[in-house]
Amino acid sequence: QVQLVESGGGLAQPGGSLRLSCAASGLTFSSYAMSWYRQAPGKERDLVAVINSVGGTTTYVDSVKGRFTISRDNAKNTVYLQMNSLKPEDTAVYYCNVRIRYTYYWGQGTQVTVSS
């Protein structure tokens, strides 16, 4: 079955950086676009970034453009989210996602807290 395992979250200061990783298994990784979502306390889960199957096309929500970079390594079945210039409003649980046909698969999430 499809499994997604996120890692790399933690505490960062405003202006700092973190790199999230999501290791995927149980799917032909190179065939699917991958996404990162985040959910802040008391809010809905929102899309942050998407990368196509070969890594040539990326899309970002306006609030992270120029600060976050999504990438992937198809040889390692892993997608990354490099987060720079972090702000307190980036605090959330970050989830890796893949849609296969009509089914959405999620990881367990990794907590990112931005605070001084």
C-alpha cells in the first residue's frame, strides 16, 4: 500500500530555514505529481506547493513564493520542501500528499514551529 513518511520538522527562528522530506513507498513514484499541504491550529489544511512527476513544473501558494522550494529525487522516491525566511505564520503541521486516480494519500505530518 502507499505510504508517505515526512521528516525534518522542528523549531526554527523567524528568518530561519528548515528542509522537509517525504519518503514514498508502494507506488511508482516517478509517475505522480507530489504535493505539500499544511494545517495551522484551528484552520483548514491548505495546499502549499506542487511538483509534477518529472520535477520540471512547480506551483506555489502566493504566501510562500520566493521563500519555499519544492523538489524531488525520483531515484530516492523522495520529495522535499526547502523553507527559507520562515515566518511565525508558517507554523503548522506539514503533510505530504499524492493523488492516485481518485484517492488522496497522506503522511502522518511533521510539525513546524516558527518562534523566537
